[in-house]
Amino acid sequence: MSQDVTIFITDRNGVKHEVLAPTDMNMNIMELIRSYELAEEGTVGVCGGMAMCASCQCYILNDVISLERNPDEEAMLWEAYHVKDNSRLGCQIPITVDLEGLEIEIAPEQ
Amino acid sequence: MIQTDILIIGAGPTGLFAVFEAGLLQLKCHIIDALPQPGGQLAELYPKKPIFDIPGYPSVLAGDLVTNLMEQIKQFQPGFTLGETAETIQKLEDGTFIVTTNEGTKHQAKAIAIAGGLGTFEPRKPILKDIEFYEKEDRGVDYFVKDPEKYRGKNIVIAGGGDSALDWSIFLSNVANSVTLVHRRNEFRGALDSVEKVQELKNAGKIKLVTPAEVVGFNGSERITAVDIEVNGARMKVECDYFIPLFGLTPKLGPIANWGLEIEKNAIKVNNALDYQTNIDGIYAIGDVNIYPGKLKLILCGFHEATLMCQSVYNRINPGKRYVLKYTTVSGVDGFDGTRKEAEKAVVKSID
């Protein structure tokens, strides 16, 4: 059995959750948020994960992962609201063993 | 008043395929959609991206799937009310419904199928002073290109950096007097051929490109006469008749949320054990817009739900009337336009 990682997610109401994420299901952070229903269905991952809506924007709170964005993500975040230096799109962050201990906050609705 | 058997709300793949299944049962359909073209998300969000889980298609571009569905249903002559949002619903004593759009178009139907997907696509609007004033009554701000002819000979400013900004700049450069494309960055994000085409048109002087820049204000007392654009901290004024910001769309369940339907997790609850009917008799919900235990938001599930919904509507409209499921291979497809599709007859002939 492959390893799960622990990720800390603060939801849009400011509540912090500690969740276990599988690393072998080709999932990303947006899908993790949806699978634990940490944001109202229909308000996160609207475009399905194509970096086309920014509804899964997150703020990265520690240095477990890089803040470097891929070109699609960068382009989308240029047009989104509530963007900060530590903004990333959850759908563009695949869940791997390197994510152990990651802390994020879900950005407000677009 | 538009009269039909099934009024479908939403022209995405599920809504379009419902027309086919209804047609096989001699039921007529009319479709309302808030977007100016059929196809829903597929046409609006990702027309040039492939889908890999449509049975029988190892890969199909979303835009091609829409084109194919339109071809598949054309003999059943669906009516369309495009660019309008279904706003109110009224149930009459005879069991029929009247649905009125935001523009006042009335539709009377024997059953309603809500195939609304993620909801009504509403434009993401730039935060600009007085934009609410200029977006009304043809004062110059448009969020959709509904009728390109409106822009013939006019001066247009388009803002945005994605496919729709690129594609409409290309299209309108042949129609308008001038097209200025404003984007916050130098990089555009779209299909390669669109980006290349805009580069070509820019080089030929047919599109004026202003980047990295942003529209920051409006001029004109009764309607727009010019927009203010900020480029690298400096301001410039560009005269124009229309400003079209294309910053993408966000889906909202919209007025349907007030129809008295049972809603859960931003979706409409239906009876999946039977026919995908909602808590209101005669109103069905199919495709991504509905929810039931085990629901999966897949196009192929929407097709299935559409098929069962049509059978249920048939029984509702024709109580007690006998019918058995037919296979199109056996019975062919008789269009309302008089056309007939059928399998070629086998030959009965001796071989010497």
C-alpha cells in the first residue's frame, strides 16, 4: 500500500482541518478539498481542473512546496481576484509524498 | 408564445441529446440557453480540448462533439432561445408550464427538463467605476458577442488574454472599423493557431495590441465614447463605440434556485430510481445539474438520464398509450422534417 500524506487545510470559514491524502490516486489539492467537502460543492473546481476558473485558488502557508506556478496557472491567476504572492491553483498541485505537512488556506470565492 | 412538448433548459451535451431521444418518441423540444451558442461548457470553456470518455470515441474535441450532436438532432428541428436566461416558471391548471426568460420570451411546455450543468454562465466583470451604467441599454459595454453585425464599422476595444478575447478579436477585425486588444500581460493563453493569427493581424495593422495594460475608466455622458487605458503607469484615451471585457465566465445556479426545487450542494435533487423527476411533478433535472446518491458528473451519465427522462415524459403526455422501446437500427429515424434514416436492406439473392 502506498503512503498517505497529512495536509492542513484552512477552509473559507477559517476552520483548520487535518486531512489524509492518498498519493497513488492521481489526485490534486483541488480534488482533495472536494473529496473532504471542505468548500461548498459548486464553489471549488468549477472548470474540472483545467486551470480555467481559479475557484480552487489557495494560499500556501509554509515552505513545503515551491510557489512557482506553471504557465497556465500563472495566466489564470493574472486574471483572478484575491491573488497574493503565495497564491497557487489547487488543481495544479499533484499530491505526492513531498507534500507531507503542507499547510494551505482556501482563498475566498471568485 | 413558443409552444413545445419538452422545454429543455441548457444547450449542453445532455440537453442536446435529449432532443434526439425525445424525437424518437415523437416529442418536440425547445431549448433555452444563456449563452449565445449551443454546447454549454464544451463550447464556452474548452472547445479545443479533447474528451476521452465518450463511449465509442477514443478522443473527441469538445467542439466537435457539440457539432456532432447538433447534426444528430437536426431532423427533429429543435427550437432555440439563445442568449436568454430562464427566469420564472408558472404551472397552469392543465399541468403545462410557462417559462419566461429575462428578456420576456414566453415558452409553454408539457414538461420541463433542466439540463443546466453548472448553472447559468455569468460574465466575470472588471471592477470599474460606472460599469453598471454603461452595460445597460446598449451604452457600450458588452460581455458577450451575440450578433457580430452590431459591430460593423464600429471601433471596438476588447480586454482579456484567453481564447475568447483572441478569437473575437480575430473575427471582429474583419467586421469592425478598428479592434484594440488590451491585456494585462504580454503573454496570451489560447490555442496556438489563435495566438499566431492575432500576431499576424497585429503585424498587418488590423488589430491594435496594447499590453501590458488595463482599461481603467470610461468617457461619454450617454454612452461610451472612449475608454481610458493605463499602460506602464501612463494613461491613454482610446476612442471606441464598444468595450467588450472577456474575462471568463462563472456559473451560478441562478433564478432556477427560486423555483421551489429541492436543492442540495448547489444541485437539484431528483428521483434516480425512476425518471430523474424533481420534487415538482413535470419538472425533471438531468446531467451535471442534478444530484442523487452515487451521482457522477459525466457526459455519458447525462445521456442516460436524458433517455430515461424522455420515456417518462412520453408516459406523462400519453397516459396508458402503448409503446415499446425501438432500436434505431431496426426502425430507422423519422425526422420531423420528413427525412428518414434507415439501415440498408440486406440482399436476398442466390449465389451461383
